[in-house]
Amino acid sequence: LLHKSTMDNSSSPPNLLTLILDVTTFTWSHRDLARKAKDKALASKNKPSAGPATLDDVITSVLALGAAFSCLNRDNVLVVIAATEEEVSVIYPRKGGEGCMEDVVTG
């Protein structure tokens, strides 16, 4: 049996998870070319794709990780930052939207 305090997540302090995604055009274009070449070779052998992952695959995985992280403690905060060669932007939470940065900073 688990003790009640072990099951009560509200007593644990919230955590901040910051994920930084490299979304540079060169990186993802290179990965896309590598994947297409690999997929072509695998298709000739009737085998499914084996990667590398697409940007969509990575974003889907980040969303799943964020959902799991949020389930650990409802007060946990997730911040996702996208970085390119020229720009850095907070992509989650969006300014003014649900879970906006003002809520994250001011609590």
C-alpha cells in the first residue's frame, strides 16, 4: 500500500521544464534529404521508414513529453523555445493565450 502523502502530488513543489528546439532550416533540410534517400532504399526492399525523425515527429514527441510532465504535478510549468540561426522565440506558452507567459512569470 502507498502512504497517502506518497500519492499526493500537491505537496511536491512545482517544476519548470524548458525545452529548446533547434529548428534551423539547414538542419531540418539536411535531415529531410537523408530521410528521403534512406526511405527510397528501404522502399525498394519493401521496408518501412526508419528515420531520421521529421520536425513534425519531434513536435509530436515534445507535446507528449509536455503532457506527461504536466501530469506529474498540475502546477508544473512547461516552456518550449524554438531557435534558428537568426531568431529565438517562445512557442509555448503563447503570449496572451492559454497558459500565457504572463501567467508563468507572475504565477
